[in-house]
Amino acid sequence: MVDFARSAAAAVVAAVLVVAWLVVVAVNGFTQAWLNVLFGVTGAATFVMVFFIQHVSARKLRAVMLKLDELVRATDGADEAVVDAEHGSLDEQ
């Protein structure tokens, strides 16, 4: 799902859905019901995407932290306390 959401195909699907919605609205008239559909769908999509973006960001941040931890461990004379720096208080950091 993550790979699809960042792909060009996802952008094409979104564009096709918008064009299809515009065609349906143009044929049936621009009523309050269609506006409600638009607001509902965009609100739901935004709600889902917030959590999706948060998940992807946390996953990437964890990967970066693991790589940095490995670099600290591989460096001669490095302070092992630096690896766990994110667990300390702001003053300790």
C-alpha cells in the first residue's frame, strides 16, 4: 500500500476520480448533495492520509536511527551513551 500511494499510478487514479466526479456533476447539475459528497470524500481521504503519512514518517525515522546507531557502534572510541540519547531528557542531550 505504501509503494502504491507514492507511485505515479496513484496520482493518475486520483486525477481520473476527480475528472469522473466533475463529469458526473456536470451531467447531473451542481447540487448541494454533490457538494456534500465532495466534502465527505475529501474529509475521509484527508483523515486516512494523515495517519498514513505519520506511519511512513515514523518508519523512515526508525530506519535512519538504526543506521546512525550502527555507525556510532562501529566508530572506535565512540560513547555508547550517544546511541540512547533520544531516551534521555532534553538537558541530558
